[in-house]
Amino acid sequence: MRRFSLSHGWRSLPEGRDAGKKRVTAVAVVVLAALAMVVGQLWYLQVLEGGYFLDASDKNRIRIRPVAAPRGILFDRNGVPLVDNRPTFTLSLIPRELPRDEQGRDAVLGRVAALLRIPYAELAESITRVSLDSFLPVRVRRGLRLEDMAKVEEWKLELPGVIVEVEPQRTYPSSRFAAHLLGYVREASDEQLKQGRYRRGDMVGQSGLERLLDEFLRGRDGGERIEVDALGRPVRVVQQTEPHPGAQVVTTVDRRIQEATEQAMEGRAGAAVVMDPRSGDVLALVSTPAFEIDRFTGTIDRAAWLKVVQHPEHPLLNRTIQSQYAPGSLFKLVVTAAGLQEGTLTPLDRVHCSGEFQLGTRTFKDWKEDGHGTVDLRRAIAHSCNIFFYQAGLKVGGAAITKYARAFGLGQPTGIDLAGEKFGLVPQPRPKRGRDQWQAGDVVNLSIGQGPVLVTPLQVAKFMAAIANGGVQDGPLPDREVHDPDTSSSRRWSGPTCARAWWRS
């Protein structure tokens, strides 16, 4: 390399100096290029993608924990609780905090299964329904014992993603008390989740009053934003939203009458309804045998479920509204009301009962083989004389009998609104020559509540309450009133229901 000097002109530089200069220049270029890349990357991260990475940081540092609202309490008409809440320990899994590899997850779940004696399959299945990136707790088992909670805390460092929460849980006077009336709650099913009204893990009324009044009883859940450390342990609550408890509901049921009725029905398969005929209030509603409510509020394995479903006495069946029976002699009161109202029957009408009644070539018997002798309407009702009502029914006619049966609510919805109600059956006449016409033999059978006529126990109770109330029919259940604490407004529900409800702040 040559360099020009004013004093000396052109002259050559030593070759060694020239090579060193090249190396310094090359290093400087590399350093400057690397620095430019770092500055550019910092600018990209801080300016262009700053929001994204801040959000990602928050997700790793902040946990959202739902806080369940206490479900509303059900009271009897005297203010005595029928259903209440108590705090309980709940085992939950946080999918995002479980080990990311399958082997690690299996190890954690296996240890939990061994510690708490929970089937591994139950633990594994609980997280298959959600994303493994979710930070929302997935409930696995409610009602843990204190010693179970202590075991989880003791092994906490080796159980990432496993937590124990305190939540409100339903509690009942006894496991079978008013089971069909009160019903039970459990987590929203996959079908219910598809409706868009619930989130996974929500406790939802599945039967009875718990289902009918679910929108009032559920309340509104709260939540917490919790800052956690590198091990996922809570450091502080960043933000908190208080839950709003559900409505407090006063039912028409009298707990003492309900308990007494259940005791009277113990050991029998059947149904009993107690009503106040003046108001239509249902004071007791009993179906036996009953099921254990507690077994349905949590997780129930398939074997236990099949044992209940396949039980020969069908304990899940609410016989008060789902079983249909021939009304028998109770139907004679329908014939009486129809005849008196239509003028085809009077209290002074008399019939001689010899124990049988001849209609053409057919003979219809009385329950008393030698008959009741001569009876008027009052005596016929008192002694349930079939022969009197065979003849009374023919005078009244099938059309009038069925008309009044429906007017009394037989073969019709009662309006109780409990799910699964059957409506019974009040027969229609057989078509003959292009028109409806009742056959005499059908009318005779119908007059004593036999043949194709079916009623539910609640329909019968409603019918008898109307008779006791002078023919005026109310209910079977009264209106309810709901007071919303957020707006301080009241709404009256005019449809027949089984409770009066109001919100308490």
C-alpha cells in the first residue's frame, strides 16, 4: 500500500501495518452490525410487539380464579330451611400448570390418585374436555375431607396444577328428604353447555325446584385476578369481584307435614300429596321410594348410576306427577258433579243395589257381593255403591262425564311446572258412522273410574281440593314474587309455580 506525503511524495507502508488495519476495520463492522440487530430487535419487541409480550407475561404471572356464588336457600312456609349451603373442599386441576409432557402429567395425576384414592381414569378424563392451555380450574371432586386437603398441601411442590378450593355445597336435612320435590344440582352437562347459558363447572339445577327456580337460585359468580410466583403460588390478589348470592325462596311446603307424610309412606311404593284447598298450596309432596340427593350432587360413577336406574322400584320416578293410575271410585264424584250440574241427577234419586247390574247380555258387579240395598246419592257416595253409579253414569252420559272430568283438571297439565309431568288420560268417544258416540258399556266402566281413564296423584289432589273448596279450584301452587336487589324492582309471576321467591341483598 502507498501513501502520499506533501513533504516526501509517494512512499510505501509496511505490509504488517496494512493487514492489522484491515482486521480492526472488519471487527468494527461486525460489532456495529450486531449492535444494529440488537437495537432493531429491541425496537421490534418494545414497540411493535410490546402489547403481545406484555399480555403473555401477564398470562404467566396472573391467574383468573372464578369465585362461585352461594346458591339461594329454599325455605318452607314457616321460614325453616329445606336446603342450605355449607363450605366444602373441592379438588381442581389447572390444565396450563400441569406438566406439558404426557409422562409428567401422568405422574402428577397418578400421585393424586394414590394420595386421595380417586380413580386415575376420573382425573385423566376431567382434563380431556378442556384445552391444556386453559388456566381455569377444572373441578374433579367435591366434598374432600380435611385430611385429604392436608395431603395435597403437603405434596404441593410435587403436584403442579393441583389445587384445593373452598366452595359452597348444597346440604339437606336428610339424604332422601323431599328428594323429588327439591331435586338436585350438579355440573352443567355437555348438552346444557351447548345452550350457551352456562360455563363448564357451573352448578345447575337438574330436577325438582332446583331446576324450576334455577335462574333465581344461581346468583352471579365473582372472580379474582391473582398474581403468582414462578412456582404458581399465590402472591397477592390484584383485583376482586364479589359474587352475588342467589335468591332466597320461600316455598309453600310445611317441613313438619312433609316429614310426617314421608314417615307414613315409609316402606311403601306410592305417592302422597297434601294441599290446602283454600289456596291451592302444596304442603307436602312425597314419592316413595326416594333417591339419595347427596349421591347426585357430585360425581357419580357408572356402576352407581346403573344401580339406581335399574332398581326395580324406580326411585328416580316422581310418582306424584309421573305415575298414571285408574282413579277408581274417586271418579264417582265426577259423575255426581256432572249429573247435578246438568240436571240429570238429584240427591233424592234412589237405586236398589242387589250386587249386580244387567246391561244387555253383560253383567256388571258391585264390590259388595250381596249389594247395598236401596240407596240414595248420599248413601251411594258413602258406601261407594257401584250399581248406583252404573245407572247414574248412563243417565248423565259419557260426553258430560268427560267434560266435567277435564274441567276438574283430570287428564290435563296441573301447572306445577316440575319437569316430566304426565297428563293422564280422559277418553274420547269411539267414532261410529262418521260421528263420535259413546258405547253404553264404556260409560258404565267410566262411571266407576275404570276403562281407559288415567290420572296422576297430583291431579287427584287438585280435584279433591276443589271439591273441598266448594267447587273452586286454585293452584296447585301460588304465585311468586321476585325482588331484584340490583334494581330494587319487583316482578310478580302469575303462572302457577311451587314457590314465592324474592331476592335478598
